[in-house]
Amino acid sequence: GPYYRLSRKLKNEKTFCLSLSCLQYVTKLLCLVSVYSGDIKWLPIGNQADVFADAKIGPVHGDILLAQLRPGQELDIVMHCVKGIGKDHAKFSPVATASYRLLPEITLLQTIEGEQAERLKRCFSPGVIEIQNVNGRKVAKVVDSRLDTCSREVLRHDDLKNLVKLGRVRDYFIFSVESTGILPPDVLVTEAINVLISKCQKFLTELDMAEMD
């Protein structure tokens, strides 16, 4: 009803204002007023001031330059901020870029040492292959395959390509999540997992109900 729509609006919508002016001075010096995101002020509507008393409503970063005013210029803006989810519209998504890849798997088929070990190390990203001293010999060892960018540079060397097996661990996924700044990436991943769990629980409940019918 109307009360539900009003309470939902008070919960999910915020109003901000920005009002600044650059006065006209009779002087040879140029007056320039910088407008930052920290100048945006929250205007509580209804009981929002009480409901969000402990919340910090405003821009995440207050040092973002929005505009610069010359003498005689003025800004008087009313902004409406609406909370939503990415399912409704992409503009509500707090994630900028999200991707995943499989964990690279690098297997040395035989001992590689000396000059070959040095060249093998240069074929991969820094930190993937290290040279270790084994009984006075320089031997190549796979230290951290996760750092590999899968350039496959080693396959260009005829004397090395048959000594190394390149692959991927099929059940090991590496996710990369970039936030737009609204929420930290760790919070986004945690919330996404919770949503996935709730969907699975709902699906299992519907299966149980279908079996009962």
C-alpha cells in the first residue's frame, strides 16, 4: 500500500544538495573556487535522520574535484540518490570488473640446470621459476605457478618445450573482483556468496515441495 511505498522510499532513497558560489571581487587577482565531492551535503527526509543516525551518508571519497568556479559563477544542485541492485539496472552494480581464470599448472618433466635453467626462468613471469642450489648445481624449480600469465614463451625454445608441461588445474578458480568504490571487494565477494547460498537453499526447498506433491 501507500505506507509500504513511502517507507521503502525513505529507506532506499537519499537526497543531497550542493550549493556554492564564487563572489565577484573587484581585484586584479583571479578568484577560483574548487568544488569537491566533500561539499555535497545530505538532506534527511522524514525520519531518515533517526533511522540512519549511526550511518555516514555521503560520498565515499571527499577529495574528488567536481568543478572550479570563476567569479560570478554559482552551483545550486539537488541530487537524488536511489539504492538498487544490479539485477534492476547495471548502474546499481557495485562491481567494475569481475573475471576468473584457472590456476596455471607447470610441471618440469626432468631436471633442468645450468644455462637452460636460467633461460627457463626468463620464459615465465617473475616469481614463477626460481634457481636453487642443489649440491652445487643451479637447478630450476617451480615456486609459484599462480603468478604465471600463460604467455607460453617456453614453447618457442626447441630445447625447452619438451621439458615442460603446461596446463591448468580444472577445479581451482582464481577470481578477480574490482570494486567501483561503494563497497570493498571482500564485502562484495562475501555478499555474492551469501546470495548464491540463498538461491541454492530456495532451489532445494522447491525440489522438496515438488517431491511432496
